[in-house]
Amino acid sequence: MQVGKAEILSVHFPRPKITVVGAGNVGATAAQYAVEKELGDVVLVDVIEGIPQGKALDLAQAGPVHGYDSALVGANGYDDTANSDIVVITAGLARKPGMTRDDLLFKNAEIVGSVVDQIVARSRNAILILVTNPLDAMVQLAWKRSGFPTSRVIGMAGILDSARFRTFIARELNVSVENVTAFVLGGHGDTMVPLPRYSTVAGIPITELLPKEKIDALVTRTANGGAEIVNFLKTGSAYYAPAASAIEMVEAILKDKKKILPCAAYLDGQYGVKGLYVGVPVKLGRRGVEQVIEITLTADEQAAFNKSAAAVRELVEKLKL
Ligand SMILES: NC(=O)c1ccc[n+]([C@@H]2O[C@H](COP(=O)([O-])OP(=O)(O)OC[C@H]3O[C@@H](n4cnc5c(N)ncnc54)[C@H](O)[C@@H]3O)[C@@H](O)[C@H]2O)c1
């Protein structure tokens, strides 16, 4: 197509295709952040008739105001997802008050399994980012079911848990969240392992800035961060920060940023764990997980990590993959 003398480049270089499965709170917000950052064109899929179509159209109509050209399509089937570069899977049930992530295990395993089958049949080279809970078990299931290499099946949890920790640290010290880095390892659940020694404000470990009792209180609040929001919302769970976290992964991958981020990644002996997805720092680039970063843990930290990995393994074993 010609506009004046200039040929539109997208004819030759199409934008990356991002599929988001599940057009609920996390999925729709992830689609929103993806197009606002112009990371690619978005296909939004959900089983509820009309919801993905309506949300995709509404979001497309925010484009002229926000200034993005990404194309958005909503669908109840998978044909439009063909040849996706990246697929964010948020389909499933969210936690209700009093419900643990583990309660969701069997129902969401059924949903995620069928979603993965549909995606794999049409996008053999895609990178899968799992969001559905219980996260670590769902990513292990998606990996097995897809037959994809471990580098192309990744779970989102650590970025969210770290973002929560960073928020609490910044508020406590009255500094910009941008100055705060934090590391949270382990499974996404009550056994997650925040690492204060590796959490810093402008490079200074928080262990030099806050007393131990204060850090312990922030760590506890981080570990209960999801439940705190569920208790407020009552009819759903957190979605702004989860969606932002998933999109940070999408961006790191599509832009080949080689960004070090905590994600649920497959461990093959690293941190003393073999054959299991657990939250660890990884390098994310265009090939997905390009490296698992091993950091030195103290005996206490390693013990907490082992406990967390054991909780993940117990859950995964229930799935009999
Ligand atoms: N990993 C994390 O850190 C994290 C954070 C937040 C939420 N979550 C999880 O993400 C999931 C989604 O949360 P939410 O708040 O968006 O829930 P939601 O209920 O708002 O949305 C889920 C959507 O999935 C759809 N769905 C159900 N079965 C489907 C199927 N077979 N195919 C396609 N779509 C299907 C539903 O119709 C619904 O629209 C939940 O499992 C939640 O626990 C994980």
C-alpha cells in the first residue's frame, strides 16, 4: 500500500503477535499494557462469548486517544492466534476469599491443559508465559503438555512478588520505587522466599537501612501480598500489578533485552533442584529463558528455598504429569 511515496513498512515487517488467553481482569489489563507500550498486535481469547470481542474493540478505540496503532482482535476460538510470537495464559479461575491457590489446582489444570493444546497446534514456535494459579504447577503442566523446550515456557510470579516487596520498602523509607530493587525466590505461594540481602535502595542493601523486625514485617506482608488484596476486593484477586509483571516479561523477550528478572523457570540441578519449575532469577531475551542465574544463598536462605521447592513438588505430584 502507498501513502504518498512512502510504502508502509508493516507490510514487510509485521508487528509481533501477542496472544492473551483469558480476557478477565489480568488478561484484559495485560492486553491494555501491551498495546499502550506498542509491543505488538494482540489477540484476546476467552470462552465467554462477546467478552474478548467487546474488550478488544473497546481497547482498540482507546488507540487514537493514547496514540497506539496496535491491532486488537477478540475471539472465542484459536484460529486468529496462529503464528503467535508470545502467548500469555491467564485463563482460569481466580481465588475467592478463604480459598488457597492450591484449591484451584485441578480445575485450572484442566483449563490450562486445553488452552496449551489449542495454542501449540497453531503456534509451534511461540513462547508461553503462564500466569494462571497455582502458578508453579501450571507452568510445569504447560511445559509437559506443549512439548516445547523449557526455555520457551516460563511462569510469572517473582516479578509480582518483588514488585510488592519494592512497593513496601519504598513506602517504608519514603524513597522512589525506582530506586528499590528486590529479589523474591521460590514458589509463588505462602512459602516464597524474599531475600533482603539482595534487596537494595540505590544499591544499598536494605539490611543496612532498616532494623530486622521492620524487614521481617515487610517480608511477611509480601508473602501475604496476594491475600491482602483478595480480602479487599472480595470478588476477585489482584490484576494491575500481575498484568504489569507479565508484560515486563513480554517486553524483555520481544525486545531481546537480556533482562534479569525473577521468573518460574525449569531447574535442572541449579539451586540443588532438578526437574522442577521454581522461581529464580533468569535472563530473558528473544529465545525466552536464556540463562538461569545462580546466586549464593546463606544456609537459612537455601533452607527456605528448599522448603518452597518441596511445596511446589508436592503440588506438581498431585497432577501426576
Ligand atoms: N501468577 C500470579 O502471580 C498471578 C497473579 C494474579 C492472578 N493470577 C491468576 O491468574 C488467573 C486469572 O485471574 P483473573 O483475575 O484474570 O481472573 P478472571 O476470572 O478475571 O479471568 C479469568 C478468565 O479466564 C476465562 N477462562 C476460563 N476458562 C477458560 C478457557 N478454557 N479458555 C479461555 N478462557 C477461559 C474466564 O472466562 C475469565 O474471563 C487466575 O488463575 C489467578 O489466580 C496469577
